[in-house]
Amino acid sequence: MVPSGHGEPIVDHVALIDDRIAKHERRKEKIYKLIAEQPRSGFELAQAIWGNVAVTQAFLTLSEVIGHADLLVNEGRVREAKDGEVVRYEATA
């Protein structure tokens, strides 16, 4: 058992960790699919996923999107392309 910072104690931390990793992998793939459709900025990606929440919770949604986009860049599946003052992510293949 592991005490949690919020809520009930965690009985199976391995399952919880596996679940969180899988969730982030799914989110990363969702972001990749959006980028593969057309180049998008971090804000455009956040709006595509969360709609107006991307405006009211900009820091949270942008940090989530940019973190996953950075992973995709590191994997070589996406690159950053400067479009004037805006950085857009585009698929490499």
C-alpha cells in the first residue's frame, strides 16, 4: 500500500503506473494523428482536443500538448516549423 496525496491509499501502484503510462501514450498518439492531418501550433492542438478549455486553462492544456509534442519530436515523427512568429508541429513522414 502507498499513501496517496489525494484520496484513498493506492493498493496496486504497479497497475496505477501502467495505467498512467498507457493514458499518456494514447494522448501522444492522438496528438500525432492531429499533426499528421495538418501542421498545427500548440494552441491549435489544445483547441482540437479540449475546445474552449484551451482558452480558460491555457497553461495546463499547452503544457500537456507541448510535452507530448516534444516526445514526438524526440522520436523523429514530428518536427517544429517556424511559421512567422508561430511554431507549428508537422509530421516528418
